[in-house]
Amino acid sequence: MPTGPQIILTLKVLVVAVTILLLTSLVALALKRPRLHGHINTAFFVLTMTTVAAFEALLQLGGSVTKMFDPEALQALHTHLWFSVPSALLLPLMIISGKMRLKRLHLALAVVFTLLWTGTVITGLGLPMN
């Protein structure tokens, strides 16, 4: 069973990795490569949802995992989840609206997602390691 600091470090690495993917997809969009943007975002979706599912499984199956965090780290994790869970819930809608080329809906969701993902990154990288 991983320790609290190992879980936090893993989350930080994964947040940075998928954020790099997200930024790469925006570069593809800026270069007028919408198909590449879609492919990269599909990878972003799969990796992000896998991370969310694995983290939730770790919390559910290893019920004592939250006991490994001190109160400050636990509060920071809860704050992080206020951003990361809604952004993860928006991802399927983003994928569907992009694949169906519902541009107005996709752009509206993208604005909300960007705000939530910014909070996810800031709170994720700010999680204490103890």
C-alpha cells in the first residue's frame, strides 16, 4: 500500500503530465490541426479518467489510505477534489461535443473546463507532501 506522500507525488506527476498533453492539444488547435487536437484530447481523456478511477479505487479499497494524510494534507486534497472531480465529469461531454462537432457547446464547455482545470493544477501542485 503506498504512503500518503507517495500518493501525493504520483498525483502531482500525473497532473503535470496530462496538463502538458492538454497544452499540446491547444498548440495543435492553434496550428489548425483539429484532428490532432482531438487525438491528443482523447489521450488526455483516457489518462485523466484512468487516474481518477485508480485514485478512487485506492481510496475505496484501501479504506485506511486517508489516515496516512495529516489534517493539512487531507484538507488540501479535499480542496483539490473540488476542482478535479467536476473537471473529470465534464470530460465525457467535451469528448462527445468535439467528436460530434458541436462547436458552440464544445467551446462553452471548454471555458468552464479551463477554469476547473486551472484550479486542479494549482491545488494539485500545492498539495503538501507530508
